Amino acid sequence: MAYVPSHRKPNRRASVRLFVFKKKQLLFILGILILAAAYALYARQEKIASVTGTALDTRTIHMVTGEFKATLPDGKQLEAYRWDPGTVIVRKGEKVKLSIRGVNGASHPFMIEGLGLKGEVKQGEETIVSFKADKAGIFRIICLAHPDAAHGGPMIGYIVVN
Ligand SMILES: [Cu+2]
């Protein structure tokens, strides 16, 4: 048991100092809590911004022109040009940017049904097609040089707008 002589009572100044120190600690803790709360709020807002941001941003889809080739036992060659990927899915209201790189085939003049878009993909070049997916549906991207099996196709892709 500690013995405190009556003539050595804790003096007032010391107890005041102790109080000030505790108050500083309290302020420090409070400051950290405010910073943590501010960060949590900031992080949450950023998350919300990125979620709503996807609808406003442009969706870029990369495609290439590809080719299937086979030789039959009788030596006959089969060939089909394709868009790859053959199906792309976007959300209604999204701004879409198709970036199509010509890999196989010298030239692919194309149209996108229902969107009134036309263009051409040349070998070794990149063609950009931008549009806003205003209406839901399935829109075909058709190569006018290779539209069916009789013409080295079917080089038809599908843009699905949900
Ligand atoms: Cu083609």
C-alpha cells in the first residue's frame, strides 16, 4: 500500500498539467477519427463515382478480322473470314467505340445494320467505329465483300444492346 504523507499532497499545478496532457491525447484521437471518417466518406464517394461513371464512359471493344482455312482430302480449300469476337454485348445508352484491326484479308468494307454505319477495315490498319447504343436489339456487322459462304464468309458479327 502506498503511503502518501499529508504534507505531500499532489499540488494543483501538477494535476492541471495532467489534465492538459489528457486533453491533447483526446484531441489527437479525435483528429484520427475525423481523418478516418473523412477517408471512409471519400472512398465511398469514389466508389459511387466509378459505378455511375461506367454508364457515362465510352466502352471500347477491340476486334480483329480473322480467317478460318482448311484443305479437304480432295485438295479443295475452304476459307471463311470472321469478325473476332463474333458477338459483342453492350448496355443500352452506352457510348461504344469499336476498334477493329485488320489482320486477315486485304479489305473488309462493312455496314452495321440498323445503326446506319459504314466503314472499311484494311489489313494492318485500325478502324474506329463510334456510336451511341440508343436502342436495344441485335445489330449485325456485315462485311460486304464476304457476306456469306459463297463469298468467303459469312463474315457477320453481332452487336447485342441490352
Ligand atoms: Cu470481309
